[in-house]
Amino acid sequence: MRDANELLDNMPMLRMRMVEDGYLLLRGLRKRSNIEAARRMILENMTKSDQLSEGHPLMDAVAKPGAKGVILGGAKALTHTPEFLSVVDSPEIMGFFGRFFNEPALTFDYKWLRTVVPGDNTGAHYDVVYMGRGSERLYTCWTPLSDVNLEQGPLAILVGSHNLPSFKKIRDTYGRMDVDRDKVQGTFSNNPVEMCARFGGRWATTEFQMGDVLIFGMFTMHCSINNQTNRFRISCDTRYQPAADSIDERWMGKKPIMHSANNSQGKRPKSMVEARIEWGV
């Protein structure tokens, strides 16, 4: 990946970089001290739930054998603490998006907090299939809550997936899907190599330092590399949009409904294999 820090004082050029690359890698946008405080709070909670291996420093996040990674987005006892909100709702990030949109910014009430267990990863997907009912100017901001080297499984971006002609049919089929409305699984592929072989583009990633962020649009295909260490990879991904735009109701309010409307139907979601055959992709 190429970082975009040299464009932080030139918002028109930064917006053009987003259009060109489909992502912005910004080094040191968040305060390291805030991230360290949030990480400590999360790990102390994980200790209470018996997820960490004994005999190691807390901040190393060494996983207990058999521990399972989870998405803790609905756990407001963690994601709405002063420590966590000082990261995801900080003046630095809200100010950045206010300048990027050239108008006041808003962030979803629901916060995605992920603890990725050793050996795990996230399959390739567009975010729009999970949160596409509101603003077309919605962006994801991925924040690692530690330094993350390649072995620990950082995010990877399929460069060009948001605008390459070879991805047009994917954008027009999978990219127009809503996992709740259409009852289809959300991950497009668990084989990143297959995607490049069939549709072109290239995967790009980098090592991250605490304080770095990766911002990308709803039609940027992304995944995470396999976590090859014995430690949890802890990160959060939060969403930002212009405050005046329409909002996806699933992710706002004191008790966001999330995907419960889909889950309550009791129907098996169509597999992505079935859907891709129907779409011809």
C-alpha cells in the first residue's frame, strides 16, 4: 500500500487519491496513548473471560489454547467506554472526516470490535452488502489496536476492485446485494488468489503501527491475512459519513437492530457459492 500522509493538507488531492486507489492509508492519525488505553481495557476484560494465556505480559495478548475470536461490536460495556470512544470518536478522526466531506461528519453508534484468534482471517467482501441502506458517502475506518506485522494478519485491499471494468459485474450483482433483504451470505470469496486470477487487480497490504488507520469505501474489496502468531489481533472498524445524509437504521440508536431482522426469520441464508453461480461471477 502507499500512504497518503503527504496529502493531508490538500483535501481535493486526498479525495482524488481515494477515487484512484479506493483506500487511504494514513500513518499516525490516531493518538497512540489513546489506543494503548483502549487495548489495555479490552485485554483486562478478555482476562476475566479466560481468553488469554497465563504467564505472559497482558499487552502481548497471547491467546489461551482453544480461545475463539469474536466480534464484540454489540458489547457496549467495551465499545462505549471512555477509553474506546477516545479512539473511535476522537476529535482527530471526526475532524478529519469533517474536512474530507467538507461538512459535519457522523459515525454509527454501533462499533465493530474484533479479536482475531491465531489461525483465523476474514474472507474477501464489500462492506456495502452489510450497511448499504443509507449514505452513498459512507466510509470504513479500520484501526489496529496494536502494532501489526504481516504475520499477525493485517487487512489487505484488492486495489482497483472499486472501479476496474473487470469487476463491474461483481459490483452490479454482489455489490447491489443486502444480506438481510436478500438472505445471502456476505463473504464473496475465501480464496483471494482466485479473485485476482479471474478478475485481475492486485492485493496490497502493509505493516501497521499503533495510530495508523486504513480508510476505504463501500465497494473496495478487502480481507485480512491469516493470523500466524500465537496472539490475538485486536482491531476495530468504524463507519463515518456526512451527518446530513440518510443513515442505515440497523446501526444507529441505543440498541441498534444490527442483522437481527434477518436472523429472526429462521431461514438458511443462500450460500455465496449458489449466489455466484446465479450471478455468473
